[in-house]
Amino acid sequence: MTKRVTNVTTAEDLTSEIFEKVLLSISDFQWQGITVSAWIFKIARNHIIDFYRKNDKHKGEKSLEDIVNFVESNIPGVDVEAEADEEEVELYNAIRDLQEEEQYLVYYKFFEELSNKEIADLLNMSETNVGTKLHRARKKLESIIQKNQKKRIRNATNASNSKS
């Protein structure tokens, strides 16, 4: 959970809520070609997605804990950390611009580190289809990030020109 949510307290709360959902609905589980663990995983994934949708107004923001850790950090190269954080926020924002199915594929592959075979089994797709769709999603992400970078550069140039 802490891979998905940077704030430890929030991650613990979400984990608790997910287990509560599982316990309340375990009697409704019916085997339909997926395992219990895949069913629980889907509940967790959907709960996290709901959390971020409800908290979308904080898109691109860091938690207070992240800010405190950053400010109090005495590690040499804090500027490198800040740049990495900016790139991470940029990536998350680009992922949000993908279609929902593409978001799931990227999430499973790169955040849950599932193999294409595991993703195919989970989503009832062929392994080849998963690979093809992931390739297309990566290309879209690259395009979205490049477009956003060009836009940022253009806005920065316009802002500096208007100050002169």
C-alpha cells in the first residue's frame, strides 16, 4: 500500500478500509474464473482508485510528511530528489490522462510488477494483447509527457517575456 500512497497514516487507513470491505463481502464471493486473491486485489485496486478520485483536487501535491522530510533533509543532493519528485508527479499526471484500461495495465505492470501472463490471467486477456496494449500505453505516456514539457517551456518563456 505504501507504494501507492506516500503518507503512512493514509496507507494504514486505506488498508483497514480494504480489509473491512473484504470481510463484509466475503460471503458474496463466487468463483467465476478468478482466485480469491485476485478478487481481493481488485477490491484494493478499486478502493485506491476511488480514494484518488475523491482526492483529485490534490492532484500533483505531496503529503505534509513528504514536505517535512524534504525540508528537514540534510542529504547532499536534495535538488536531485526534488527533480525526481517532479518527474514522478509528471508521470502520475500523465497516467491519469490514459484511458482507464490503459491505467490498469500500467498499474499492474509497473507498480504491482506483475508479468504480462499474470495481467492476462487477471484481466481475461491474451498475453500478446497485454503486451501490445502496454506498448501502446507507453507510447501514449511518452507523447503526453513530451506535450506537457513543451507546454511548460512555452508558458515559462511567455511568463519571462511578459516580465521584461
